Amino acid sequence: MERLLRRNRRLRAIPGTRASYSNLGYFVLGELIARVSGVSYEKYVRKQLLSPLRMVCTGFEYGDTGSHRPATGYQQLPNGLTPLLRAALPAGIVANRLGRYVAYHQFYVIGAPYGGLVGGVADAARLALLHLGGGVVDGVRMLPAQVVADMRRISSRGGPIDFGLGWYRPRGRPAPPTFVEHLGGGGGFFAIMRLYPDRNVGVVMMANTTRYDHEAILNKIMNIAW
């Protein structure tokens, strides 16, 4: 984190005037949480979020998935570019090819706060339930209702994306239904969590490939009469 901060000394805009998604920002936030709590970020998240939410097959290590075998990640890549990918990534990550795809061996993200969790959709859906339930899951309040509402409130304008706290929404997205989401991927995986608060619907979708038409799938899901 300190190395990355040294490489990014200049602000791109005056604070409070423009929003932009930043993995480095989450990295810094995770370090702040660790400093204030006195424990590692991973231990703090396990104690304060994963355990209370009963996300029992999610953690920061592959062994945390329990009896659920972690998926193998795949990325579509022209055959001639495989040597370049091997050279660009740390040794031992790129595995064999399968048709149009190259496979990845299991690897860890150096930076747990911005992408280090390993888990499945069933556990992640409980996090969606927490937000749709106004901070309550299984009758237990974990967050104040106002805090949950404030997180979803779009308060910062960016470029193509407008931001809340952890949630965001593409600018110019036709409505209804209104939603907020958080998505991300890379290295053989892509996942999205989207909330439609007005319909009380949350969708968690994960795939073990870097790219797919998630919007087409989400649109079909929201055409269902829930």
C-alpha cells in the first residue's frame, strides 16, 4: 500500500468535487480499519461481518469455503497471447488452455480490502439481505437503518458512474427500476451484487470467467414477476 501511495502522490481533483472508483482507496480504508481496531483487517471482517451474518463458507483463504470446492477461473484469450499473459503475471498463476480460454491456478489478491474474499453466491446473498432488510438479518439488527439508507444514497457524481458508500449506479441508466450495485472482477472471475430497493429484490451473480453479458441476465431476471 505504501508503495502504491508513493506512486500516486498527486490528487486528480479537489476532494469533494469529483468521484472515481479506486482500489487504492479501499486498500487505505482497510489499513485504517486495522489501525483503529488493533487487529488485522481480515480478523475484523470475520468477527464483525462474516460470523454474525453466518457467511460460513466465505473468508480470505481457499480453506474458508468449507466443503464447497472453489471454482477454477477462466479468461478468454487468443491462443498466441498466452505466453504474454504468463510473462505479465506472477509465476504459477496461468494454467492450461481449454479451447478459447486460459485457466488460472488458485491465487490470492495482495490487498484483501479491495478484492480478497473467497466465497459463493449463497453467502453473498446474506449481505444483500442485510441491506434490503434495513440492517436486519434473521431478526438481528447489525446496522442502523439510517446507515444502510445513507450507504445507498447517491451523493457523489463521477464520470460514467455516480457513487454512494460502497454502492454506485451508472449515470444515465434508464429507470425504472432504480438500483444500486457493486461489481468487479479480473483474473478469471466476475461478480456483481445489485439491489432494487423499490422492489425489495437483490441479485448476486458470480461466474468463473472474466467477461460475460451480465446485463442481459439481469434484465431477464427483473422481467420475472417476483
